[in-house]
Amino acid sequence: MSRKIFWFCAAVLLLVCPAKITAQDVYLVAYAGFAGFQAPVWAPKELGLMAKYGFSGDVVLVPGSVRQIQALQAGSIHFAQADAATAVNAINQGADLVMISGSLNSFPYSFMVQKEIRKPDDLIGKKIGILAVGGATETATILALKAWNVPRQSVTILPAGDPVARIAALTTKAIDATVLSFPEINEAIRVGMHPLIDMSEMKEASFPMNVMVARRSFVDKNREVVKRFQQAYAEGTYQFITNKEKGLAVLAKWLRSKSAKTLDETYQYFARKFSFPTRVSSTGLRNTLEFLSQRNPASKVDLNINKYLNESSLDELDRDGFFSRLAGKN
């Protein structure tokens, strides 16, 4: 991406984000879309946990990890739940960013395909839609192809928009396959698609999908704010995992769904996938670094995870007994 395009996107984000963004005492936390794996951002807000821990914050939609990283660098948001690959790419290129926690350490996707595609080799010569170049959907797609020994050059991977747009593209056969998460998986099935594989079951799926990213300089200068946020984020994730009633209420509001079946399937899937304590998997992060290094050797990816990850605020909470006390309530 050119420097001019980067700053144009950053300026647009500053215009479309809420006016609260300029208030010094309100911290914005970004989520990337309306899939179930965004629940760890929604839950702290919905369940009153930001207020409980004295974190003066709000949540804001910034679609896609790439745009979130741009918004962080522009200073228009303070925290973003992004994917590890996008964060690593930015940090490796010199961005003042760091991952501080995580709530999902595997891909939450199923590889959804046209009904005539029955096995991975059937993808050869087909078009696979992704959200954006460099994001999690592209990474998941490439890793799946690699696991299946389907040459990358034998398929066309192209940006096809958000999940709703990609489902529409599937119905018109503008694309032949894409990766989707709940609840969009159900909609794709409803219009005649089927899952080729649940990617969370693949060994290659050990990949930090939800990582909380912030500016490193902000983290260094605002330790107490970060700690309060971490408490709200961790308890939100924990309550979602352990309290189905609350979890369903969060999903119902933010997904704007009245389908009990869709909400229950989405909850059941993510309640067993989210991580507590809210730590980034070191194995998954190493997998991500190795993948990015092999994919683009010229980028010279630093394989030291400490360059990208700072969980010192979580370490402090752990020493204080925060996580054990929270888990002991049940």
C-alpha cells in the first residue's frame, strides 16, 4: 500500500469514527465485523464490565484487521481486536504496535464451497473470495490450500467484500468458495453451499485469530488504563464462556438475530473455542511468524515473539490472583 493511500484511509477513519474519539478520557476499542468471534469485545460493553473496572471506554466498528491497524496508527482508536498475521506484518514493518492479549487461538472458519465442489482438488481453476489482501481470510485460505497440496497458482484469490457480500457472490457464482464463520455459515448453507472442512479442526489452524492490539507507546505510558481494560476484556470473555444466558443475550443484540437456532449454534461453537485466561498462544504465534517468513522471504520476519507480544499486564493480573479468583466464582 502506498503512503498516500495509507494516509487517505486513516483520514477517512477519523471522519467516520464517533466524535467521542477526540475525548481524552474515553478509550475506543474496535471490533472488525458482525461474526460471533467478535463477542469478547461486545461482552465487556454489554455486561457493564468496563464500568466495573473503571475503564472509560466504548466500542466502535472498524471493518477488517487491515483498517483497524491503520486506525491504531492514526491514533483514532486505542485498542483493536485484530488477527495476528496483520498485526505481525505491521510491527515487522516498523509500526508502533504490540499485541497485549488474545481470546481466540484458532481459525473460526469453515471453507464454504459450491455444491459441485466435493474435495480440495475440485478447487483447481476456481475463484476463492476473501475480505482483503493481507488479512485473516487470505491467510486462512492460503494455509488451507497448503494443507491440501493445492498449488496457490492453480486458484484465483480475490477480494470479494464482507461476509454478506461474499455469500451474495457465491449465490451468483461470481466466486466458487470462501471462508466464513458463524452465523454466516448457516446463511451460506441456506442458499445451497456446503462446508468443505471446518478449519478449526485442522492442525494448521493453531493461529491467533483474536489478538488485542494497541500502540506500544500507549501501553508503556498508560499501564493502569491497559490493566483495567484487560480485566474487563478477560471477564467478558469468561462470562461469555461460562454463562450461556449472558452469552446468548450478547449475541442476540450485536448480531441482531431473532433466530434461536442460529444464536444457539453460534454460542455453542465459540463458547468452546475462546481462551481463558485471555492469552495469545505462543505456539500459534510462532506458527504465524513461520508462515509469514516462508510466504515472503524478502520481508525478513523477525521470529522473536517478544518483538510482537507484551503480556506483562496479564502477568501482573495473574500474580495478583485475578484469573484464579474469577474462575473460582463458578
